[in-house]
Amino acid sequence: MLEQFSYLKEIDSSRTYLIKGLQTIQGHEGYISDDAILAVAEYFSVPDVEVEGVVSFYAQFKRSKPGKYCISVCDGTACHIKGSTMILDWISTELGIRDGETDAEGLFSIETVACLGCCSLAPVLSINGKVYGKLDRKATIKILKEYRNNG
Ligand code: FES
């Protein structure tokens, strides 16, 4: 097993715990890399294609390394009604990446999430946990520019 993932040793290596192993890696690394797939396959004694299948089946697992700024666009009911898909489109156009992707500089990544718990501010997004609400196109682009200028 790759040394980078030695913390897997704290988990039972029975394949029953394969998902727990993946969750643990994502907790440490922020995503599931190609090396992580190989390490999990080796540790739980399953073919790597099977691990890849599990990772792609469950939406909770990310295959791209998150950006320095992780943008979470809320697509809960209240935000959806108030235009969350447009917000996602505006961000995608501005940054040149789609849902689930990270930009080439590693600065921004985008994900859609369920309710962020502040529906009265819909539509809402958060960046590294900081919430921005009542968004329109102008406000959304301004927020992105501020983060970009901060590097
Ligand atoms: S639905 Fe978006 S914050 Fe609740």
C-alpha cells in the first residue's frame, strides 16, 4: 500500500469496510485520487475497477482535487426555485469549469449541494463555508473576482 494512505491501517481490511476506507481517504485528502483507488484496491483485496465503480456510483466521492476555494452552489428546493441553475451557469461560464470540476490553476472548484440551511437568503452559495445569499449575476461575479484577486 502506498505510504501516503497508511492511515487506512486503522480500518478493518475486510471489504465490508471499503466505503469507510474511501470516506477516510476523502476526509484526509479531500478527494479520491488514482493512487487512492490503487491503495484501497490493495488494502481491501479487491480489483481496482471495482473500487472505481464504487467511487463513481456514490455522489459523495470526488475524483478531482478540490480547488483552494471550493464553491458550493445550493440546489435545495428554495434555491432551485429562485434560480440556482442560473447561478451554476454564471459561475461555470466565468471560470470555465462545470459542476464537480476544478480549474487548471487549482484555485476554484464547484459542486452543487443540498440545502445549506439558510433558505430565507435563497439563492445561496458558499465558498469554503462562508455563505453568500440573495444572489444575482452581478453579485455572483463580483464575489468570484474578489476571491480571484486574493489569489
Ligand atoms: S434550499 Fe438553499 S439554503 Fe435551503
